[in-house]
Amino acid sequence: MQNDAIRLNSATTNLQVIRDFVSASARTAGFADDTVYKIQLAVDEACTNVMKHSYKNDPTQDIGISVSWDGTKLVVEITDSGLPFDPGQYHQPDLGTFIKQKKRGGLGIHLIRSLMDEVRYDRKNDKNLITLIKELKKS
Amino acid sequence: MSNFSIEIREDRNIKILNLSGYLDAHNSNELEDQLKELIDAGFTRIVVNFSNLNYIASAGLGVFMAYIEDVREQSGDIKLCEMTDKVYTVFDLLGFPVLYDITRSELEAIEKFKV
């Protein structure tokens, strides 16, 4: 199993840095271009949610991202020490209703679930841990 | 440093927005401000050209969700065109093709306003 990790501030300027970091690992792990794109989007959406919801847009907090891979899959772990996030509150968004109500948001989690093979959430030692898994053979 | 930019043109009273670069939660407010400015100035026939956009996250799609009713209430629309396959996939996963006009070419998008 190979791995790589970064730790950065919860500022949205870092989303590009996060995407570049995850894409480089996914490419090294052997994923095709289309799947690299999907993985970086899922990680972007997860980190955006951490910045907005766990840290309430405070750009000075800490996000840790670690990526590990072997010949079969890529595992991305995102940790933060912000507010707990309850994935049980997730409902599949109804775009038509959202538009009528001029509402937005809630799309990120739906995208993450559509783009990755497995999505897990744990709360440990006052930290949120989001785990995203993509299998190589399904790419 | 910005890796996202917007260029605005006008064609037969239709405003055309050319998006370039990477659109995410960091810069989606730039698109929002621009769109709001056009709508507030009375422009409700809008075409968004994605041919130079490399990447879009849901924050970008959220902007189109927030303003589409405003323009449709005034008999206008926001039509989307020239997406790369990667960008289109994101719109498709979130169900946009059912509720928005998404066309291959910019010309098709402009023509749709005449129907």
C-alpha cells in the first residue's frame, strides 16, 4: 500500500491545491483520466462541506487528507475537528423543488455518493472522518 | 490569483457568458455576482458557453439553480451550451438535463430563444 498526505487550512483557496494533490495520487495509482476527474470532484465536494458546515466558513482551521492505494483501490481519508456531521440527514435532492424554492445546496453529498464506490463517516476523538473509496477495476 | 474567468458578449439582445478555467466553491460567487448584475439590469435571455471551462463543482451548479426561476418568471431563460463531456457528466448526475436547455452549440442555444 502506497500513501501520501497533506494538511492545510480550511480556506476555499486550497480547493485547487487539494484537487491537484488527489489527482496526482489517483494518476499514480493507475486510474484513467475520467475517473481521476471523478475522484478529485468527490474530494473537492467533501472538503467544501467540511469548510462550510463543520467549520462554518472559518478559513483558519485544519483539514487533513490522506490518500492510500494498492493495485485494487484508492482510499481517501479526510479529517477535521469541526462540528459533527450527520449523514443521516441526507436526502436525495429533488432538483425541480429546489429550483422552485430558489434553494441550492445538498448537491455535494449526492455527487460524492454517485462518484465513489464507498462513502463512510465516523466520529472519533472529537474529529470527523470521511472515507471515500474508489475501486480500480470499476474505473 | 484566479483560475476562473468570465467574459460577456451580446448577440441579438442575448447576453452570452463565456466561462474559463475551474469553477468551485472558492470562485462561484464571481459567477453569481455577474449573473445577478445582468438580471438586475433587465437582461433575462442568457446563454452560458462552457467550452473553455475545465472543471465545475456543485457550488457552480448551485448558482444556475438560484437564478433560473427569476429569469423564467420574466419570460427569459438561462441556456447552457458547449460543455465538455466531463463537465456535462456533473450536470447529468444532478438531473439538470430534464429542467434546463443544454445544447451542443452556442448557435442552437441562441436559436432556442426564437422559438
